[in-house]
Amino acid sequence: MSGRRRGRRKSELRALGGVLDSVLEDLGLGEISRAARVCDAWPGAVGAEVASHSRPEGLRAGILEVSVETSVWCQDLQMRRPTILKALREQLGEEAPEDLRFRVGYTSKG
């Protein structure tokens, strides 16, 4: 028997995150995984105060849907949209949403 292991090929080492992303994509769950990362990045992108009055609800076709407490918060975040998108791009790179959609309906806990 030669020095090579049977049935094994040399492969590149890949970061665990990359492997998980690939598996999730293969299972059709890539968008769910991306949405979770975007939701995790939300407080860092908008700050604690805004995060306490808003909540990302989901990612559809590259648009992050965000619930906010009041119409005042909805209007405020709409005006901050370019800044928020930039902050999300800085944190997430290509995984950042292409746009944001705000709607009134979030009720904070506490």
C-alpha cells in the first residue's frame, strides 16, 4: 500500500464559518443565516438607544424589515437610512442588506 490514504484527497483548509455557510446554502438556509447575522449586527450599527426602540424582523430579497415603536421612530430611522446602511455594510460587507423598510409595530420589553 502506498503512502497515500485511500479515498482522501488534499483539500484546502477552510474557516468553520465558511464551511457552515456553505452547508446552510446547500440546505437552502443561507438567507436565514444571513438574516441572523444582520440582526446580530443591528445594535452595533444603530446604537443602544435606537436598538431599544426597534427590532429587525426579517430579510426579504435583500431588504431588512424593521419594526419600530412609533411613527416618530419610523420617520427618524427613515431619515437615518443611508447612515444605517453604511454602518451595516462596514460590519457585514457583502452580507449587508441592500435597503431597509421600517414599520410601526414593535413593543419593547420592560
